[in-house]
Amino acid sequence: MTAAGTLELTSATRRDLPDVLALLQRNGLLETGVEAALERFTVARADGVFVGCAGLEVYGKAGLLRSVAVESQARNSGLGTALVNAVVAEARKHGLRELYLLTTTAPAFFARLGFRSLPRRAVPPAIAGSWEFRVGCPETALIMRLPLQQPS
């Protein structure tokens, strides 16, 4: 990715699925459930080349941020932040009140974006029932939350 290049963030389509799955696999991230949630994924292209993704799963008024991944050549460019911000905007657009994530590798990155850690017992039942929470992520994964709007 060059400074002079163009970066485009768009909603994922079926054509993006192979690129998304391959990137997640290269980064050791979960592929389970991606196809079902693909309509709420954001993908990034630099000069037309796929370079990143981030997904949203909706559980009532809460969301699960998942599958944030950036190709190695595009890291440290702000792309990860742009992808997370796009998912946060999508969550707000859908009226979600809070966004959760599980991470084993990037708590400092997500903390810079406003996410705060919380104990497993504080996670709402809908999120706690998700595949990622129940099966996909290890017990050692840090749970983080970002409030999106004040409850009424």
C-alpha cells in the first residue's frame, strides 16, 4: 500500500469470501460463521487489491466485532483502525447499544479505540451464547466492550 494509492472500504460480497477466509486463515483467526455473517463484513482494497476485513455479528441490541485482519504489507497504515471504525459506524446505524469482541493478541490496539476489558460474567447472554464465545475463542481470550449509545 503506497501513500499515493487509493484505499476503498466497502461492504463484502460473495466474491470476497475466498479472500476473507484466506486472510483469516493466514492470521490464525476463526473462519467458522464467516460465510453466514458476510453481509455485515467490511472489506478494504488498496489500489483494487484486497488488503483487509472486519465483521459484525448482531445479537439483539449488542454486536460482536470479529475477524479484524489486515494483510502484512498494509499493517501500521491505519487500515485496522479504519476497518474497526467502519464496523462501529455500521453497528450504530443498526441501533446497537454496545459492541463486544474477544482477543488474544491485540488488546492494546482495541483499547486505543475505546474498548475496555470486562469479566466474562458481565457479558450479556446473547453474546455469551455466540459460537465465538462458547466454542471458538479460548477461555484466556480477553473480552472487551465499547458502548455505542447511552441506554434510554
